[in-house]
Amino acid sequence: ADLEEYQADLEAQEQLMRQIEAEMKRREEEERKKAQEAGKTYTVKDLGNISFIWPCPSSSRITSSFGDRESPTEGASSNHKGVDIGASSGSNILAAASGEVVIATYSYSAGNYIMIDHGGGVSTVYMHCSQLLVSQGEKVSQGQVIGKVGSTGYSTGPHLHFGIRSGGTYVNPLNYVSP
């Protein structure tokens, strides 16, 4: 029964990620349409033009880098789509840039997590939170406390998984922000 339960959980997570991708594509299409109606050209934001801040001011310790890695725990991906920042449980998590919260929920693998849409096909994700302090649909400012560091979901200890997505692809956050 454990294996069946695990496979069902994995399928649920894959379904959740497909829903997230579909929602982000829908939002991008909406922006594209609005731009066309206004006679403008829609372009994906250049990440170099967005000023991100470090999302975990209490720590600069990277415990897992972006890209291929040895899976730290059963169920965790070996292709890491963000960086893990080791920090004390309950430490503040800040919005790396202003935007709209598109997801603030719990999932089996990501734990309590938040996704913020910054417009122009750019979003950030914050996983494994002990606490979510924002809700879906809420507008947030850069530097606003949006959650607390935790170890929910597939996690080996308290940390923040921080990811940046641009045009449908996750990119290395350390190319755009540093502690």
C-alpha cells in the first residue's frame, strides 16, 4: 500500500505542477493579448532588468545548488530547479521582487509553498515554508515578509528552496541575486 500511496502522491504532484504551468501560461497569454490590443509588442521580461533581493536575510548558506545533483531524500528531484538556503526554522522569507501571489498552498513534495508572478513571464517560488503569510491573489512588495522558513514536504531539514522561472524555464537564481 505504501508504494501505491507514494505513486499516487507523485502523480498528484505532477498534476499540481502541470496546473501551475498552465496557470502561468494563461497569465502570459493574457498579458500578450492585452499588449496586442493596446498596439504594443509583448516581450518576456529580461531578467537582467529585474532587481531581485535575497529572499532569506538571516542566511547566505547554500545547502544545495541549481542543476543536477544527488537526490537528498526519496522523492526529491535530482534536477534541482532552484537553490536551497539553509536557515533556522521560523526565519523570515522575503518577496525577492514585487508581484502577485498566484499560489500559496501545501503540496506533498514542496510542503507549504508560494509562487509570485512578476509579470512578463517571470515568477519566483519559495518552498518548504513552516508558515505562509500571504494568500493567492494578494499583491506583494519587494522585501515583504511572505512566509517563514521550515522543513515541510520532501525536506531533510529547515531551509528555503528558492527558484526563478522565466518564459517557462527555471534559471539559476544565483545568476540574478546573491546573499
